[in-house]
Amino acid sequence: MASSTGEAPESKGTHQYQPRDFKVVGTTPLRPDGVDKVTGRARFGADMNLPGQLVGKVLRSPHPHAKLVSIDTSEAEALPGVKAVVTRDDFAENEAHHDILCNIMARDKVLYEGHAVAAVAATSRAIALKALKKIKVVYDILPHVTDVDEAMKADAPILHDDMFTHGVDPMPTTASNIAGRCEFGHGDVDAGFEQADIIIERNFKTAATHQGYIEPHACVATVTSDDYGELWGCTQGHFVLRNVSASLVGMDVSKLRVTASEIGGGFGGKTTVFLEPVCLMLAKKSGKPVKMAMTRDEVFKASGPTASSSMDVKIGCTKDGRITAGFAEVRYQGGAFRGAPADFGAMCAFACYALENVKAIGWEVVTNRPKGAAYRAPGAPMSVYAVESVVDELAKAIDMDPIDFRLKNAARNGDKSSYGPKFESLGLVETLEAAKNHPNYQIPLGPNQGRGVASGFWFNFGGETCSTLNVNQDGTVAISVGTPDIGGSRASMCQMAAEELGIPYDQVRAIVTDTSSLGFNDTTEGSRVTFSSGMAVIFAAREIIGKLCERAAMMWDIPVEAVKWEEGKAIPAGANAGDFEPLTLAEIADAAGGTGGPIAGHHEYNADGAGVSFGTHLVDTEVDPETGFVKILRYTVIQDAGKAIHPSYVEGQFQGGAVQGIGWALNEEYIYGDDGKLQNAGFLDYRLPVASDLPMIDTVIVEVPNPGHPYGVRGVGETGIVPPLAAIANSVSDAANLRMTELPMSPPRILKAIHQAEAAE
Amino acid sequence: MGIHVSTKINGDDVEFVCDAEETLLDVLRDRLNLTGAKEGCATGDCGACSVTIDGRLTCSCLTLGAEVEGREIGTVEGVAKGNELHPIQQKILDNAALQCGVCTPGIVVAAKALLEKKPDPSEEEIRYWMAGNLCRCTGYDKIIRAIQDAAAEMRG
Ligand code: FES
Ligand code: FES
């Protein structure tokens, strides 16, 4: 039974997991923003309009790599209806955000096709587009490189003449495209390989993919003549967006208020800053509100794809299935600036296994492609694809069931992880066992059909968070959170507050506040929101309970220690038990004016203890030997959620992650020509999975409580995209007797592999 | 030179003036403030801009504003009857068949058009009909179930 006494507000209980009987948590109520979203009323980034607003458009480089010799905007400025033009000259150097500055508006060079060069604000889109054509840019074209392995070569065209590889001792004195090197592991891999009966070594490649959110980046900005700015737009992190934009535009943070609109998908790709400072600068120069939205072509060419990769993996095991050593070297290119998640790739590669000897090296590389952005478990899907493919091959080689092989080597409580820390509590084994017992693991397969399994890992993050709860006079409760709701988190916030306070779900309402209404909150990323904002809500609710008990004590004129909170009511306890009728939250709220005024709770902290997350996916495919087409027959996602607050939305995260992984495995790919230009910058040619490509996606929610959260919650958003690449590759391998080492496994690639295999026979 | 257009939107007479190159989606969103239809691509590939014209499911980004003279347009804003949600809207909520919700207006319009044509579609028919509506968040599972549930309820 959930109950607490009238403790001092500062003691809000512990972060530690405490088992309890949940009433609201674990149910599936309708989300608070649902009706607005099914009726078209919800306002996304591009749905906001301000009176007298101008339309902003960006001129982008047609070249993948060139010196920016000169930009002449005079003719554009003279065009009737044009109210402002901005270029690099409008933005001062900025040390703290140098790369973002260079990315939002090219400075001395353009580094990729689509790099912003200038922007215009005009009274109509047609005039803005006409003005872009009148801007004269002189480029001095340079050689370019878009492939990761090519970019690492000594004679590759160099993007930044001040880039010296981090993480190499001593630091090189010549510039290169290698931004950094990192290494993780322990033991002695050479000695481990000595002990192996079988060693398999392979190279893998994966293509860059785009997050593919359906809503393009959009914002509306206004700046008053005394330099106060307001910005509205779709972002995963309006506090970070505010800080960076204010800095780039040269404004005090307190002078810029950012409101996060409803957000039409992000998956990491909207943790970024692209249009916003430009929009603010156009608004400042023109003295009018300016609205900007990317076209889909711009989204592909100038917003964040994930890294492409080239990887070597070597794993050895004994005949009875014990892995003796694992080695991986991963090379990720993340576009024109630092930030390719090679470190995460190296850290996640072997995280599923308890290994005595393991080493993973990551290389972070820059190329003439758009600045990469986070994409759901950034860096993990690729390295895990490579490792899990080799693991599958080893299991086959020793004739062992692939789940048994994984169980034999799986990381468990107390094991030292492959990336350093010791695992405290993890649910990998539970997901493997659930996979083994799942009916889909037993269904007989037909000709050309195969079954694949893979596991995956993501760290999960906490971070800076604060939240406020206000008790309204009628006893309802308003929650303010500072983390944009990207997949239904407002519902889970309401559930957690209702759970703590003991009131019905529909008496709680959550909103995402603007940046002036709460302290700094980190971005919605790292699967952190339900964990971190949720815990802030729980602690703020506990503070409220303390205050409600104080108010009840005042109303009854007894000591606060003699009041306890149970099922939404203050109850006299101890010596006073039974002396007074319990007081409901609504009754105390109604009387609040006479007992000290409004009642609110707040919690601010840097959230720690986000539990690690593991999942196992099972997939059956059929490979058409005539066309190379892969059909997904059955798909099952099994993942540890710690505790599912709203199980439907947890399932939704599992299903969405899996289907993005299916796209990555089978279709999706940034295709570059020799000219360094993206050849498929549209949904027709960059094909996301559509409904007719897919079966239903089965889910199993495993709940191994996270010891670092009062309800046991673990983040669930990201792990779901980690196993599918490997699971599908393993399934295809089983179906067609092929080991596909390059993604995507598009029909032409599979057909080629089939023909090669036939020729070899 | 603006073009004057008289049309009906969600049953109401509407007149607007648009430029020759403006799409119906531009007109709905920028001139009439009907922002339920979204621009996901402007090339007919995502379905976020779905509307009906004389009952037929259409991408409003591929139709010119000037083309709808005398036609009847249905948008997501007209699907609920006042505050009463259409079964497809209710079932999308009940099934948690949305995450970010930006595809949802298009899904609502497209699914309603399907069920008006075919009250008892198979799963495969639903999947092929909906293949023009991209959803990046859900993996479609819950959307398909919502449409199946709505179909069952509408058949009574
Ligand atoms: S905006 Fe019309 S189909 Fe994408
Ligand atoms: S719910 Fe986000 S695109 Fe469908």
C-alpha cells in the first residue's frame, strides 16, 4: 500500500526502487494530447502563424566542398518584398558553438551539398525563392570525399586544416579527417584468441540512414526592437535550443523565450540547431516575425543523418560455445563535423556479453556529408549488427542454438561490462529466455524462409531535469515539464503524479512549458524522459503530499507527524487516529486560501541511475531467390522496460524502433554519386517502410526493475533499433544461406550475393 | 494575378484567392488556416496532406488550389461531428495508434475513405490502402488494429 507520512518537504523519499501495488501506473489511459491530434487541432512546428510574418528561405550550396570566395546579396536585397538577407557576415565568431555556427551558415568553406550559404526573409515564399536566385556566390571548388574509408586515407581531401586526431598519443601534427580514436575493453584479446577453437573474422559496412521524421524542421521567430526574442518550433530540447540560439545571435539567454511546439517525430534528429538562429537573425534584421520550414529535400540534404560505417569484427569461441575473445574496430563518418558516434559504437559492440578478453576501437571521421545527428541509440545498431552477425555464425559453426549460445555468454548482474563499469541489474537473460519460450521461435519454416535472433544494448541516460506540480483550487493538478513530449510522455507523467497523489488520472494534466517557466532541462534524448522527468514528477508530488499533510494538520489543529497520506486523502494517525474524517486532496485544495495559500511541488536535480536496457529480437524472413526481395514474415520484440508506465506506448516504442531497424536493414540508404551529391533526397527514392511492407510486430515487455528508480523504470525508446539490423541479417542468412556483410540488404545486393554463391559452388 | 475560387470545405461554402502555382495544401494551411493537413514532403510520397475531393482520397500537395473550383473538399477538421469523434478517431486513441501524431490527420482521412469504400477490408487490403501514408513512429501495427476496430464498430 502506498502511503507516506507528513514528512518535511525536502525529504521526498528515496530514488531506490521500492516494490508497490500500482493503481494507475501500468494501465493504458488515453493521452492528454490525443483528441487534438486526431482532429487536426494540435499545432506542430509549421502550424504557427504570427500577424505580418515573413517567409524565410535558405540558399544552399550545390557543391560538396568549396571555398566560399564571395557572396553578393545586393540584387536580392533590392527585390521588392525582400525585408532581410543574412549571410556569414551577420554572425560573430563563437567559440563555444563553433561547429554549429559553421553549420547553420557556412563561413570560409562549404562542406557538403546543401550547406547553408545565405537566407532571405520576404513577404511571400515566391519572392523569397526568387531572391535566393539573385544572390551571387563565387565558389572555389575543392575535391571532396564522402566514404569513410576513403576519408581516412592520407591523401584524402582534408575538410578542416585544424583537425588533429584526438585520442592518439602523441597527437598527430598533420591535419586529417580523423577526428578521434577511442578504445574500450579489458583482458588480453591475443591470449583469448589462442584459447579459441574457432575464430571468425569479417568486415561489415552499413549505409547512412535518416531519422525520417515526417515533420520537417520548422520555426517562427520574432525579435522586438529592444532585443527580446520569442521562438516557436519543433525541437527535442527547447532549453538547449534557447541557449545555443541566444549565443549565436548574441542575445542574453533571459531575453529569448522558446516554446516547443508539438513535435512530429525526432528520433534524435531534432536535438539539433539548424534554422532557428537564422530565423531569429532574419527577424531581428527585418523587425518582423519570420517563419521558416525546411522542404523534404532540405531535410535530407541538410539535417542529421546517422553515421555510415565500416567495421572489422573478430570473435573466437570454444567448441562448447564459450567466447574467449572479441575484437572490433569500427570506423564511423558523421558528416562534415566532429560527432560521429564511434565511441558509442565501440562501447555497445560487445555490451551483451560477459567477456574475459575484449577490445573495441572506434574511429570518428569527417566527410563531405551533412553534419550527422543522433539517431535512436546513436552508434549502437551498426557495431551490434557486426558483432551479432559473427556471433550467429559462430553458433552455427559449433551447431548450437543461437539463443543458447547467447545465454552461455550473456552479461549478468555483477559482470564487468565490455565498456568499463560493472553491470548492477540487467534483464538481458530474461529477454533471451522469453525469446526462447516465445511461440514464434517454434513455428516451422518453409522453403526460402529463415529465422534470425539478435540482442542489443543501450545505456539510457538521466540528466538535468526539473518539474513543477501545481494543485488547483478544485483539486486537480497541473504538471509542468521541460522535456518535449515526443511519444506520449505527458500521459506517463500524469500517471505517475496520479499514482503518488492517489487521485484519478483524469484529474492531472501535463504540459510542456516554455523556457521561461522552468529551470534548464536537458533535451528529450537518451531514453531519459519517462525516467528523469518522471522521477522529478514523483518527487514533486511527494513534496505536495508533505504540504497537504501540513495543511490538514493545520485544519485539524494536530501535529503534522500525526497525519498520513493514503489513497488521495489525509488521515489522522497515531494518537489522533479516527478523530477526524479524512480530508481529500480536493478539500484541502479548496481550503488552501485559509491555510497558507497555493500548494505546489517542485523538484530539480541531475538525474542519475538510469538503468541499462537490453532487448532481443526474433525475426522470420523469406528471401525470393528470383528477385532478392526480403519479406518480413514475423517479427517479435522482447525488451526490458524495468517498469512499463503506459504499456501501450512502451509497445509503440518497441514497434517503432524495430520498423526503423527493418528500414535500415533492407532499404534505407544515403546514396552519393561520384560528384559528392545525394542522389535520393526524397521519400520516393529514400524509401521508408510502408504499411504493406510489414506484418504485425509482436512485443513482449520484460520487467526487471531498475534499482535506481522508485518504480523501477528504465528508458525504453532506443534499444528497439539496436538488434533489428543483425536479427534480419541473421534471418536472411538462414533463409538463403548467405552472410550479408553490407547494409542495406536491398534486392540487387542480395541477388548479387546469391549469384556469387551459385558461381562459387 | 490571383485566381478566385469558390468551393465547399467540410460542407461549408468557402471562397479564396490564390496564385496559379499554389497547391491546395498551401491554400488550406496558409490562406484558410486549416493546418490539420501537414506538409511532409510536398511530392505526393507521405500522405500527411491527405484530403478528399468529391469523396476521393487525394494528396492536397499534388492538387492546385485553382483546380478545386466547384468541388467538395473534406479535411481532417471535418471528420468529427462537433465534439463527437468519428470511430476511426476514437479507435486511434483507444489503440494508442499514434506517437508524435503528425501523420495522424492523414491517417484519419485515408482510413475513413477506405472504410466508406470497403466496410470490411482484410488486413492486407488495409496495409495496401494505407501504403501511401508514412508513419515513422509506430511501425503501423497499432494503426492497422485501430482501422480494423473502427471497421468492426462501423459495421455494427
Ligand atoms: S505532403 Fe503531400 S504527400 Fe507528402
Ligand atoms: S505517429 Fe509519428 S509519424 Fe506517425
